[in-house]
Amino acid sequence: MGSIRFDGVRFVVYTMDHEPRHVHGFYAEVEVIVDLLQESNVSLANRTDAIRPSNGSKADVRHVLTAAAKHFDELAALWEKHRGSA
């Protein structure tokens, strides 16, 4: 497992996690699963549990997504370091 913190968000990559390339962002009381797409784009993961708890604050989710977009390169490198070679 690897983690890094930006803008108050702790981003985590789990070593044995699955494709597609993604990170788990923890901020306030919410966990947001963020897909790291091509061309430095991010997206809320297309899965039912992408926001935990499901009634998490929209502002907190937006903050996680914004931080992920701002630090895309670092998060992609974290994925490669901790998951890419698994």
C-alpha cells in the first residue's frame, strides 16, 4: 500500500487492487474512489460504492476530485509504484 497527501486529502493505492487505474481519496468523513484516466483526466469511479458513505457531502467529493486532478501526475506515479508492478 502506498499513500500520499495533497490539499488535506489522503490518497491511497492498495497493492493488490484491481484495474482500472484508480486511487482512494479520504477527506473529512468521506472516501472517494477516483479513476485516473488517460491524458491527465480524473473521474469518479463508475461503481456503486465510489462514494462512501453514499450520502457523503458533495462538497467533500468535489474537493477530492479537484485535488486528484491537480496532482494527477503524482497519483499516477503512486499507482505505478505500488500497483503497476503487482
